[in-house]
Amino acid sequence: MLVLTRKKGEAIKIGDDIEIKIVSIQGDQIKIGINAPKSIEIHRQEIYQEIQLENKDAAKEIPNLLGLLPKTNNE
């Protein structure tokens, strides 16, 4: 893990397209701004984990749903 020290108004670049900027610092909270292409999804970690869990649960239902499809003549 890379650990960097930044002050309010300073930024970090990731590649050519992503910039993370320190917007404000209030007590033990830091607000950051992220500039990235729209094609890159950005989520808080807890939201990302929820999405992954929902995707995993949805994938479990695929075999059940496949059984509902009409049979073709090739089967």
C-alpha cells in the first residue's frame, strides 16, 4: 500500500485520468473529490461490498431461471 501525506487543496494522480483531491478537513473527517472518466465506477467500500453480495446472490438464481426458458428443438 502506498501511503501519502496531502494537505487541503492538494491532489493525487492515478494514471492519466484519475485525480483525487483533498477538499476539506474537519476534525477526523476528510472530504475528497474524485475526477475520473464516467466509465470508471466509484463507490464507497461498504456500498461496493453490498453490490458484490447482491451480484453473488443474483448469480445463484441463474440455474433456476434457466429452467424456466422454453425448450428448443435442438435439445
